[in-house]
Amino acid sequence: MNSTVDEIAGPPHSVPFALLDEESKREIRRALLQAVCIPGFQVPFGSREMPVARGWGSGGLQISLAIVGVNDTIKVIDQGDDEGVNAVNLRRLITSSTGIEETSETDEATIVQSRHRIPEDAMASDHILVLQVPVPEPLRGIERNMKELERMHAEGDYSKMWVSLYEDKVRNGVITQTTGYPCLVAQRYVTATTPIPRWDIPRLHQAEFLTLFGAGREKRVYAIPPFTDVEPLTFEDVPFEVEASNGAKCRLCGSEETFLVETPGSESRWSCSDTAWCRRKRTK
Amino acid sequence: MGYAAARGGLAAIEFAENLVQELRDGHPSSPLETDQVTGRLRLLVDRVMGEAGLWAPEFTAQALRQAEGDVIEAVHLLRAFKSTLPRIGISDVVNADDMIPERRIVPAFREPGGPQILGRSTDYTARMLSTTPRETKPKVQPAGVTPAEESLDVIPPMQRMSDVLRDMQLLVDRRRTDDPEPFDITRMPAKPPAPRSARLSTMARAETGALVGQWYRNILGPDGYLHEVTLGEVRHGAMPITVTHPVTRNPVKIGEYRVTEVEAIEDLDGIDEDRTLFDIGYGLCFGQNERKAIAMANLDIACHRDGQRSELEQSILMTTDGLDSSGFLEHLKLPHYVTFRSMIERKIAVRQARLQTSPTESKP
Amino acid sequence: MTNQAEIALYANLVLDVYESQEVFRTLLDALSQPGTIHHLPQAVAHRFVPALAPLAALVSHDVPFAICGVESVATSIAVERATFGRSVDPELAIFIAALSGVTPEAMTIKRGTPHRPDGGCQISYQISGRLILGTTEQSTFSIAGPGVPTVRTISVEWATDQLSSLQQLLDARSDSWPMGFDIWLVDDFGQVVGIPRTSNITGVMVQHDEKVLED
């Protein structure tokens, strides 16, 4: 019996459920299962080329596509905003290839894919947070040689990082790390928390939800399980500082309890970074 | 309309997509057919296939058309397309000597074993911009020379320069007796120290400009890991794709593709090297892309000689992929206002610390 | 196993894309929330020994796995056919199904390396019986560490006596985190409890009474 390539391989250009072929999904899933058992360790994986460019969320997207099922509801945000155009593009890629529901309400979502923010609403064990990672290596700024970086993580030798933080404090009077503050996870691995603000760092510590991190360009995933210690690196006499807001309030909803972003100008105007939270507060 | 805070982000995207499509497909010039791209811009097609790591001239033409000629965009379209294709099998190993060469030059020797074929090349043509491209130029008739009698099907055997040097006992013998599985960079990320197959396959689909730039920077720039080589082989021609028949177990040719292949001869002069010998670097890529294959061969032998002393291999493995580099560069266009707000806050904190006012209190 | 049974097993082990995703989520939840009970999808749990589900869902082309226990050879062939994975000796496997109380040689289980702790094996251990939350008069152990708020307890209501075999596997876990291996306990009803290498297992494994298990 003669077979055609189409018969063996399936019809061309038929897009599989959640874009990725089964083997790719299984590979990503295996990496994630290892990651969850080694909190904070960067697990290499065969990152596939996605319809979004490297550096634009291809890693987070691969995680979401590998884990998503027909009963999930997806929320995608960028800087806390569901309507950011890149978030919109990622979300429509996920929903169009799976048929699942989308939402901007955190408590309706089961998977939240995010660039640079943790949603303000509390998440629990029925949530999975997927963070997009530009640079998964927290020590990149202090060491460029990859073999040395591997050794530092393998031996838990983070002395160079501590020296760098100390010098920062001495030179500048404060530790000047902005977003993506380096943290020690489960007392073992220093981890790149992605450029989330310091505001969000305490919410990773002993969280009720699972956080998965996807770095598509650098081809690694890592994880922080729920109820895991996440400690920002600092000194005993230098308390960890979140972003100060000096009494600023959201100009739309009046909130002082959420992370605010600024529109600079003669009259400083602040608003909630988490647009869905803000909108809900205003309409309640 | 602010793109980050835009309400109706989806509408903004769809407007942008429509605009691109209308202006691209609605251009008043004659429609661009794919055979025009494959036929008249073949070197561009070859380059894109090489960087995509996919031999598919028709689809490449479509990708170039869709991408309005942006090479990286076209490569992205093809690689993402490749991600949706299932792997139905693995072809048999082929020998590079199975190539039917359209072009072969050997700078290292005046009369190498087998012919030198200048072939289809503009290397020795004066770069004069022809301002009337449609004009049919009269064919140049080389004075007193008749075209070679032999057709390309009966090329005399070409003895590889590396084999010649080996016979003269002038070549380091790095041939191995085992046969390890090649490293599959599409399934596992390579990082130093990496097996040679990882290095070669990374370079085979690296961005052409990135490899040329790496080479040039190393020759003349501050890094200085490389020396100029002498090229032993520059070949371009068709290679067969063969698979093992599932029933008969015989090899079956199912198609062909073209490659450029380069062997670069390196004069060993290091303190811990054997001065009586040469060593070889290897370059291979899809299509006719000679500068890429030459750069690749140079960088291959440079990495080998460097022996992990410097970060050359890391540089090649981690910074020469076109999609990774362009994607990350252009991601700077994405909103970064959360980080920026955090930066402003830290600058104010530093300023305050310098003024020795009371430190900013942490949020409970 | 008869040839027919082998073919039937192989066919049953082929999971469709939805089934493999659901099984994966169960396994992910189990490992990220150690000491909680999660359920394999019914359609999968009834098709073959539930402890084979992790391999059926996760193994793909050339991934090395091993089966320990009764009919291991025939089962390995069936899993190979269904997943295109590669059946190997347990010391080379990254996934092992430990069936009918048979565990691999403890010291040879892959635990990864300091540079690549992600090479540790993940073992699906068949519980002939039922997993129960909390403390009972049955075998009980406590579990703490990442993923656990303070401490959780899990008990096992055994159908056949495999207490010492499970104890052996748990004792083989060493204090070399981040290297180590991870375990899914999978009972006859498709319930799953995850024990990642990060978990601290304490408590007394008591002998169970002879008890007829009610379905």
C-alpha cells in the first residue's frame, strides 16, 4: 500500500491544539516537572520558535501552551495591563489555538501569563502564574563567563553577588536594584525574579500559588512552588525596600494600596498598574 | 493613541495588520510571484533558508514576500512554520564528496586534484551598477577559448585539500573512530563547552552578518583570537537527501538541496602546537552563501585552537542567532514603564541618601 | 502477557493530546503541593494500571524509561510502542514505573549532578490500595518543605502488603538536594500524591491490619 507524506504526517498546516506539537509539549512539561522539584534552578529545554519574537514572551507562551487544557481560563497582562498590545497578541494566540475562555479578572483565571507584574488580587492553589523572563540569569551583571556562572550555582557560591550588593550600598547609600530583585529561593538558588517591581517581591514568598518562569530566548524554565521561601538578598541592617510612593494615589480609583505608575509632567499623575483591579474598584 | 495604555489593544493591532496588508498587497506595481523571488533573487532565498535552517524555496519566497523583504522577519516566519511541522524521520548520513559541484575553487594550490570551476560567481566581475536592467546584454565570447567539452555530470574526481595534506603528512589528524550522535540544537540549547557538532550546527543557521562580523572583529578588532587562513576548498553544489526504506532497508534518494562547503587550512604556530602541521576548519550552510561558510570555517578552527581559554565559543554559541539577537534588541520597543518607574524611585532614593535625610521606609 | 493483551495495553497507553495534558496537570499539582491528593482523569485511570499514567503522558521520542515489577518486559514494549520512548535499565532511566511493590536498586537511581540536578529520575510508585489524607491507623507519614504550608500527613490503606517496599524507596532518598529523585504515589483509584526531592518525610510507618478494601 502506498502512502503519501500527507497520510503519514497529517494534512499540512493544520495547527495542533495549543500550537505546539505533542513532542514539544511533552519536552516542556518534563522540564517544568523537574523545575518544580528544584525551586529556583534554571532547567534548560529545547525552546521552539514561536509566532512571537524572542524577547517578546516566547518562553512564557511556550509554558502556557504546554500546560493549558480545555477547562482553563487565561489572563494575559503586560506591565499589569490586559490591554497592552503585546498581551493582547499573546492572549489571542492562546485562545485561537485552544478555544479556551479569556478574562481580565484574576479570580476568574486559572492561568495568568504576565510580563513584569504580579496581579494585585490574591491568587491561590487553583492559579498558575506564568512569568515572562527576559534574562533568566540573576548573576549576569556580575559575571559573563557561562562556565563560571554554572559553577557558582552548582556550588551555591554567591559571594560575588553579595560583594556587588555591598559595594552598591556603600557607593550609593542604598541598594539600587530596581525591578527583578535577586532572591534566594528555598535557601538554595539565587533566582532572577524577572523585572517585577520590588513591590511584588514579598508576594512570591510563601505564596499560595505556583509560579512558572519561561525564558524562550535563553531556553530555560524555572519554578517557585507554593509555600516556598523567597528571600530578597539584603543585609541584616539594610531592610528590603519596595518602591516608595510618598502618599500618591491612583487618579482613577484613589487607591494607595496598589503599585502605581506615573505619567510625568508638571502635575504628577499616578494610576494603578493593574488596570483590571483598578477598573473593578471603580465600578463596584 | 498611546500604545501601551490604549483601550482596545486588539483594535489597534488589527488596524496595524490591515494597514500593513493593504499597503503591501495593494501596491500598484505588478504582483510579486514566488517564482520571481526564487528565480531572480535566488541568493536572498538561499540566505534566508540557511538562517531558517529549512530548505523550502517556495515557502521562503512566500515568507520574503510577506515580510516585505525583511530577512529576519522572513527567517522568523519560516522557523515558526517549521515548529508546526512534525518530524517524520531522519535522513541518512551523506558524504560531502557526494556533492555535484557547480563551483569549486582551491586558493591553496594552483593545480589541485580535479578541476577548479569558477561557476556562477560575480567575484571577478567589475561592480558596475547597470542602470538599464531590462536590457539584454550580448553574451561575452571568450576569445580563442571553447567551452569545456565535459558536462558537469562527468567531473574528474576532485581530491579534497585536506586529503592531499594528509597524504603529505602535513595535517593534524582529528578524525575519530567513534560515531557520536550529533548535538541537536533544535532540541537542546548548546552552551560551552559544547561538542563540535553543536558549534557547527549553530553556525550553520547563524545570521550571516553576525558570523562575518565575529570573524572580522577577531581578525582586526580588539578580540584577536583568529588568524587569516588559507582556503583549501570552496564548493557549491547539490547534495542528495536519502532515507532508509522501511521495508527494503535500502537508501532511497528523495530529493536534493544545495550547500556551500568550505575547508579552511590553518597554519599552526602556537607554543603548544605542532609547527610542522596544518589544521582544518569546516564550514557548511544551505544554498550559495560563500561568505557565511568561509566565516564559519574560520571560526570553527579558531574555536578549536582557542580550547576554551577565551569566551570565543560562548560568543559564537550565544550571540550569533539572528532571531535571538534581533528579537531581544527589538523587545526594547515593548512597554518598560514599570521598570522605569522603579528606576526613577531609586534615583530619588540615592539622592535623598546623599542629602542624608531619613531613609525611605519600607512598605509593611 | 499474551500477544493480544500486549497489543491492547499498547493501544490503551496511547493518550490523546487532551488526556496527556490532564495527566500532566495532575502530576504538576501533585509535585507542587506535596501531601495533597490529586486525581488522574477517569478515562485514563481505568484503562491500565494507573501508575503507568505518568510514563504514558510524559515519555516521548527516545526518552529513557524503565518498568520494575511483574510483566515488566511486556509492559516496557507496550510503553515503547505507545510513546516512542526507549526502554533501558533503571539506572539509566529518567522515568521509572515501580509496579507491584518492586523498586529499582536504590543506589543506582539517577539523581542528577551538581551542575545538572534536573537529571534526577522521577518514579511512579504503584500503591496497591488507597491513599488517604490525614492520620489513620494505617501507614502514615508526614511531609513538609517547599509546597507545604506547615506539614501534611498522608496515610495508605493497603490492599496488599508493600509497606516495606515503599519504606525502602523513601529511605533511599538522601540528603543531597538539589540532586535527588522525585516520586508520585499512584493508587488503584487513580489518586496521586507527589513527593518531590525537596520534601522532608517524617513519621512512623505502622504495620497495617489485614483489611478488605471496599471499592
